[in-house]
Amino acid sequence: MDQQADEARWVTQALAGDQSAFTRLVERYTGVVYNQAYRMLHDAQEAEDAVQEIFLKAYTRLDTFDASRRFVNWLLTISSNHCIDRLRRRRHTWVTLDDVAFWLPSSQAGPEHRALQRERREIVQHALQQLPEQYRLVMILRYWHDLAYNEIVEITGLTESTVKTRLHRGRKMLAEALGSDGETLWNAETMTS
Amino acid sequence: MERRNDDELTAIEEQTADEAIRRLLARYGQPTSVAPPPDLTARVLARLPDKPPAAAALAERQRRRHVRVLVGMLLSVLLVLLILGSWGVLVNSSGPAELLGGVTSAVGQLVLVLVLAAKPLVHVLFAPGVTLLLPGVLLVASAVWLWWQLVQQTSLAQPVEA
């Protein structure tokens, strides 16, 4: 039986009160949702909170799931909306707790180690944060989740033309955000290819 | 295919740009997948309600409705007390009761009791000390909230890694 049929069956079982069926869906997609939330929010703790809230929303709205759709796309729709809501709410936050609680011991690695890790792994992640959230979303769905245009259309509710426009601008913005290095590479690639 | 504006690429241009950004990302070692914390699935499952989805959704809707009703009632009671108290302070205490059957009727006596109970509240609101008291209360409430958030964020049970 294929994955989509499996998931449709699990949804039906979960709707009938079988918690273990929904557990299978959570186990399968925690990583996908976490990655989406982390790329959008750029904060591991906030992404963890978001993942819990997203699955809670998915659970209480499970009856709205259309079995003809892929479950992951439906979940990413909830996740995308939730992350955008969080980003909008974040604009109203004057100061984060991390800003004021700098004296507290951290469970993460030391600052030098963190800086090195960040430099190595997160240059693109930082650049991604400079994109407006609507552009960031389509870029993440396209290049990190490797989704086709029609799937991005389905998740975001945008038209294909808008998705393409946002991707086009998003690509340019990302290359610019990566600095002169990224911009030069981008220009060379698009000119020569 | 012809393009209609600068942001609309032809299929070939679209593919070229797509491949170019993928190559650019690859140079930075992206896209990569971020591993979620190992206990995240367990935490997600622990937060799910015990009820089936439909019942959980219904319970959530009811809870929200109850909260809205409760807040509405609380605000209404405060507003009524404020109006009655202000009337009692600025006009007279028996005025509202007179409108509702006089001070000898049961309803009138209840309203009179409310006016008399609300008058000290209105006096407190207009007292000069409140201007000093209010920021103090807000400061204490903010400090308590901040302390609680910090306690929640710091896991004292787990040893801190070096």
C-alpha cells in the first residue's frame, strides 16, 4: 500500500479515536515540521514550541483533512500559517527573554564553539532570515522541502504566477543577502548557464 | 514563451535560475536537514488531548467560548459597579434604587447595596495614591511574570553542559 493511502487510513483511524494512528503521523513528520519551523523562525526553542502547537492544531482540525491531498502538504499548510503568525506576533515583542537573561547558564555549547558552528552551517540560514517572510516561505518550500510549484501553490494558497514571482525575487534576495560572494556566484551562474 | 514582466521568467530561464540557486546553495552546504531534538516527538504526543480529534476540537471551542463569556461577564460587572459607584459618589446613593421600585423593594435594596459597595471602589480610583499604586502593581506583576518565564526556561533538573 502506498504512503498516501497509509496516511489516509491513519487519519481515518485517528478520527475514530485511535491515538496510535496519529502517533504514527507525528513520528513520520516531526522532522519535516521542525525543519520548516526552524528555517522560518531561526530559533530552535521557538521551533520546538511551534512544532507542538502545529501538531495540536492538526489534531483538532483533522476532520478538515482532504484524503485526496498528501498529508505532508496539508501539515505544511498549517505549519506555514502558524510560523507566519508567530513572525507577525514577534514584531510586537520589544525584547526577548534571551536578551535579558544573558547571565543564565546555557545548555548549549560555549560562545566560541557556537560561533564556529554558526559560521560553518548557518551562513545561508542567516541570509534566509533577511528575506521577507512570504518570500522566505516559498524559498524554504522549494529548496529545502524540494516541493514542486503545484505543491507550493496548494500549501500557500497562492497562484502559480505569484509563487514563481516570489521565488524569482526570493532567489535574487537570497543571493544578495549572502553578500558579495553569493551575489557574484549568482550572477556568474545565471549569466553563464 | 514570452515574458510579461521582469519577474515572470520563461520556462528555460526559470529552470536556469532554479539550477543556479541550487548550485549556489550547494556551495554553502545547503540545503541540509536540521535534526529535531530526540524527545520532540514524545513532547508533541504528550501535549495531544486524550479525546478523539472531534471531541478535542469541540472541547477547545467550548473552552474558548467559556473564557469569552467569563471575561465579558467580569467586564460587565466591573462596568456596572463603576457606573453605580460613580452615580453614588457624584449624584446620590439612592438614585439608581429609586428608578427600580424604590429602596423598600427587593431589587431596589439590592441596587442600593451595590451602589454602597461600589462607592469605596470609585473613591479608591480617584484617590491620589492610585497614581503611585498602579505603576507599583504593574512593576511587581511584570517582575513575577519575568521570574516565572525564566524559571520555566531554565531546566534546573538537567546538568548544564560545559
